[in-house]
Amino acid sequence: LQDIISYLKLHNFKNILFVKNEKKGSVFLWQLQLNLKISILYKIVYFLPKKNILNNSSRSFHNPEIIFKNFKGNIGKSLCFLLKSLFSNYPDFKGRQVFSFFFFQKFIIFRFHRYIFSSTSKDVKLQEIGPRFTFLFYKMFKNIPKSFLGNF
């Protein structure tokens, strides 16, 4: 794993996401921010795949807008900054796609929608694209923990 991280740093990757299944059935998401040498551990507590969402829409290849709500305090602001680093800073508004993140008591709720204007352009509807998931912020590390590297 250290060789993979070194290779990605060499090729100017800024973030790495790992999904890790534990023996007890828990699923964890690691975000490694390579430039700042910060790693974050999240626990995925809810996941609904796209195929299980009623009347879902298909995703286009436009860069979505990113919306963050309720990311307050030191932890909230840090998480917002690090989650923003996963996405392009230049949304393509033609695609009308939105990633929304809501932070509430260490839980981060993620949704992916497309907004649709009515024929009069006065009303807007949201159509979910999916997937839908909720994860729990577990811990933030100043480096990549050695225990993490040893578990892969």
C-alpha cells in the first residue's frame, strides 16, 4: 500500500478513497489527503444503491455543483474543506446536477440530484440520481496511521 501511495503522490494525485470491510460487517471509508498528509475515517451506516431508488435519473458527465449544509465548528469546517477537495472547483451548470452534503452530530448525509425546471421556469423539481448514503465521521489523523497500512 505504501508503494501505491508513493506512486499516486508522484503522479500528483491529491486524494485517495479506500473502502474497507471489517469482519463484523462494518464498512469503513478512508479518505487520504496526500498534500496535507491528513487521513479521515468514516463509517458507512446507510447505503441505498441507485437501482433501488424509485424514478432515479441517469448521471451525465458534467461536473456537479456541491452544496454543504450545517458544517459548523472546527470539525465541520475541516470536514467541509476536505470533502470539497474530492471534487472539481468548476461545476458545469448545464448538467443541472447537485451533490449535497448535510452534517448533523457527526453524521454526514449524501444525496445526488438533478434539478428540473418547469415549462414556465418558475418551479424547480429535484429528481434523485443516486446513490444515497450516510456515513459517520469517526476520526481525523494528522498522518496515515501505521495500523491502517498494516491492515491491507
